Amino acid sequence: MELLKVDNLNPYLDDLVELLCDAVDSGAPIGFLPPMSESEAKSYWLSINDDLQANARQVLLIREDNKVVGSVQIAMSPKANALHRCDVEKLMVHTQAREHGLGGMLMQGVERVAASMQRQLLILEVRSDDIAHDMYVNMGYIPFGEVPGYTRSANGMLHNATFFYKEIETTHEVFS
């Protein structure tokens, strides 16, 4: 198992397309509705790669047997008064790799990367009934609000979302 911070998604594009399609089609509440087409997933990842090249975000991957099985993103705020914080987005673990702590491993990586970039505050939101909700609580993320009907599932049902934050200590350690 290998946790990587990558600076170019192109070498991983096929795996990332599969990961995103798997996540969306299995019901992960990450902003898309099933069914997810490969072309839509590829377009998404290419746009994320543009953000990555512009230093607007960081992407962490977990690879197992030379295949991407997990991913998470760190979106950097470009605002002068918000350079100390970032948003955690799109935590995904392939259905065949779940229940092995990879989500927690990705989030620990997020904290290390953010700390090395002098980001002191992490913000994220998750559907309140999603399994990741409890993981964030157990990792010390603090809920600061719930919004009713914030997101819609494929069947049209509205779901509440919980917003979390976590303060972290910055380091001068470089994450590679």
C-alpha cells in the first residue's frame, strides 16, 4: 500500500476514472449522481488536473498493486485572508478496497500535507447519514452545523449535511 501526493494526474487517469465511476455508481455522496459515464469522469479528472497544475489543490492517492484504490483532494483558498485554511473534498475508496482503513489513511495524509503547507484549519462537509461522518468524528473533526436537505440522492431524496472543522499544527516537514 502506497500513499502518494501527486503533481500530475495523467499517469493515473484510467484508474481515477474507474475509481470515480465506482464511487458514484455505489452511491457515494461526492457531488455526482449515478450512472457516471467514463467520459464525464475523465472530464472531471482533467479539470482537477488543471487545478493541480495551477496549485489550487493537492491530490493524494492510495495505490495497491499498482492500481489507484483511493483518493482525496485538498482545495486551497485563494483569498488573502484565508491562506491558513483549506477544504477537504471528494474522499473516495474503491468498493473492493473498503473496510481496511484507507479513508483514515488518506485523511491522515491530508493533515500532514496541509500542515506542511502551513494550513492550520481544515473544513469539510459530509452527508449526515454517510459512514464517513463517524470516521471524521473519531479523527477529531468537530461538527459545527447541519444543513437540512443540503444534497440530493439519485432517487430524489434530500439528505442533511454536517460541516466539520479541525485545527492542525503546522510543520516544516515536507510530505512527498
